[in-house]
Amino acid sequence: MNNDYKQKISNWLDLKWSKDKRNCEICNTNKWSISDDIVAPIIIENNGLNLGGKTYPQVMLICSNCGNTKYFNVALMNLLKAEK
């Protein structure tokens, strides 16, 4: 992921996530980094894995101190075109 994309994510977070509430709930620091990759959880439907089906692309915010990870939906950030 390039720096322009990361800046768009950072700008979105500034709009949505109050700066006074950004401390990590595990270690209480405010040292978050944006991951270099977009990830997607595996979907389980009808008691089985749905590989190659719908997905929810996410960007990870990782606490640089303890590794706590938060996931944000990239489509809701309007950074990817969501397919219906």
C-alpha cells in the first residue's frame, strides 16, 4: 500500500475517531501504525468456508507497543469500490 493510500486512511480516521479516545485499551499508549496490506476475513456460510465468495476488505491498525490490532472496513471508508 502506498503512502497516498495510507494518508487517505489517516484522514478518514481523523474524521471518525476522536483523538482523545485513541489510546490502546490494552497498554494505554497511542502508538498506532497502519498496516501495509489490506486483509479480508474468511467467510463461513452454511457450516463451511466460502473461499472465493463475498469478502469484507479491511485495513489493520496495529498498536506499535503491544500489537493490539483493530480492523476498519475499507469499503466503508470509500477507499475501494464496494460491490453489491
